[in-house]
Amino acid sequence: MSFVADLRVVLKGRDFRRLFGTRLVSQFSDGIFQFGVAGFAFFSPESQTTALQVAAGLAVLLLPYSILGPFVGVFIDRWSRRQILVVAPLVRGALLLVAAALVAVGVPDPVFYGAALGVLAVNRFFLAALGASLPHVVPQERLMAANAVTPTSGTVMTFVGAGVGFLLREAFGSGDLGVALLLVVSGTVFGLSALIARTMERSLLGPSFDPDRPQAREAVRNVLVGLVDGARHLVSHRRAAATMGAMATHRFMYGMATALGIILYRYYFSGGDSEVALRGISLVVATSGVGYFLAVIITPYATERFTIERWVSIALAAAGVLTAVLVAPFQPWSLPVAGFVLGVAGQSVKICADVTVQRDVEDAYLGRAFSIYDMLFNGMYVLAAALSAGILPSDGKSYAAVVIISAGYLVGALIYRMITPTPRAAASR
């Protein structure tokens, strides 16, 4: 298993272990936080969740990553990254305590969402600083291995944190006080990541001094121009653009599937019992996490056997067919299976998109390409949830939504294969 081998190699470095520990603790905390927000927004016994509220909740969780993503590099290339990793958890912890207090006293939902947006905005800076710090703690020859294991391990810890959040909710209760305690635990755990980061030397993670670096205001303006240039560059690299489009297709369909699943469990499967609904959707999240991790293991072997182009098409087509087969009966047992299928398919497509963009896009455009990538990754998910708000009935049972999701995957697979040259055809040019 290449994942285990890569992890064993990079863990030999002391500084990498400290940075890696900072990531794992922070993303574990993030899982608890995200579960707390989801429970409050979608499964509170006191509220009646609608598809519009689902879209709003998902927007709160993801829009900071879409909007702030392209701009955070301007600041993490000017501020001490080690200090960001020390200070950001403390700021986030304080904001979580504020959010917990707001929930405990029963403030209106928009006020809580505003505090949650602040938490996630700080977290965007934190995660970007982690990514930019990685080349400073591993040798160049081990950088690829480090890039392979750190995001995957962090996401797995987010799933684990969500599982712990579920257990804590069972212990604390589902009311506002229980949600508040969950946020306090998340903030406390996140603060521990600052203690780990503080063990690293202040100048270790950069950035290096550059007298020619433009001022921040000019750099922000350059980001906007750079995104346009990056988009033009991507269009001229058909394979990279097509694979990024496949990833965006999955995220859109997955966003619709998420909204559909939440409403189905909240009303159609549970009869309005929020606790039954939460247990059901938690099982879907767990099976999706298993599918995600399985994709990390099988995708390197699958792409070697089938090529990236064929494996992306297989993953999208399989997601389309199996979504229709599994979801259309509208049975509680089938959605966790569908979650597993979409976890495998979606993460397979994402891994292929990561590799294709890194391989085919010129290095000078790589940062801008991945900024566009991040905006699509999160923005398409939120856009799909917003569309779902307009088509889902109150109980979630919608054959139209299933048809859109299934057909969208299949059409995406077809368009991807039409746009992307086969390896043999590409080699002959």
C-alpha cells in the first residue's frame, strides 16, 4: 500500500511530525465543529429544516473556502507562517466560545451563522499556512510523498472528529446547551494545535525575505488578474481543464445528493424525528468516509491499469448508474451504500484531477490553477444545494432530483471522454 509506505517515509522527519501533528489535531477539531454546525442547522429538534436552510447551512460551511481561497496566499507569503499556526487556533478558539455562548442564550440563527463564518474564515488561513509550510519541513525528494499523505490523513481525521462529535452529542444532548458544549470542546481541541505549532522554531516555515515582493494591495489586485490568466491557460490545456470539469461535475451532483439525503432523513425516513434522522445521515457520512479512504488506495492501481482518462469516465458513469439504482427506491438502507459509492467515485475523480493539473499545467500557472480548482470544488457544491432548494419537496422524496443527479454524472462522463484525447491519440500527435 503506497499510502502506508509514503507515510512511513515522511514521518522520519522531526519537523514534519510536528507540522503533521498540528494538522491532525486541527482537522480533528474541525470535524467536531462541522458536526456541531450541521446538527444545529439541520437536525435541531426545535427547528423545521427546509431545503433552503440546508443550502444556507452548506454555504456557511464552504463559502469562506471559495471566496477567501485565492487571496489568502497574499498574506501567508508576508506573515510568519509559524505565527499563523500559533495565533489562528487561539483566535478560532475564542470565536468558538463566542459562538457557543450565542447558541446557549438562544440568539437568532443568522447571528450564529455569522460567528460560524468567522471561525471558518480563520480556518482558511490556517489550512493555507499548513500547505505552504510543507516544503520547509521535508526534503525535496520526499515532497511528493508528503503531499500524498497529509491531505488524506487530515480529511480522515475530520471524519473521525465528526464521529466523536456524534458521540459527544449523545452525551451532551441535542438541545442548544449540548451544541454549545460541542463547540467549546472543538475550540479547546483546536487550541492544542497551537501548542504543537509553538514547538517549531519561529522562522522554520517561512516565508523567505523577498525585497521585490509587491505590496499587499497590489498583490490582491494581481490575484484577480492572475485568476483570469490562469483560466485562459487552463482552457489551452484540454486534458487538465476536462479533468477539473469532471471534478466540478461530481461536486455539483454530490451537493444535490447531500441536500436530498438530509431532507429525506429529516422527514421521509424518520417522520420528523431529528435524532433518528441524525443517526441515519451520520451513517451515510461514515460510509462516505470509508469510500473516500478506499479510493486513495485503489486509484493509483486503477489509473495504472486503465489510465486516468478511462478511470475518471468509469468513476463518473458508475456513480450515475448506481445512484439511480440505490436512491430511486427511497429506502433508508440504500443511502449509506450510495454514500460509499459516491465516496469512492468522487475521491477517485479528485485524485485524478489533482494529478492531471499538477502534471499538465505549467509551474508558473500552477498556483492560479489550484485557486480556480478550490473555487470550483466548493462553489459547485453550494450552487447545487441552492438549486435543490428550488426543486426538493418538503419531505425530500423527489424522482426528478434522482434523475438530475444520475443523468448529470452520465452526461459528465460522456463529455469528459469526448473532450479528453485517448492516450494513444495523444501520443500520435
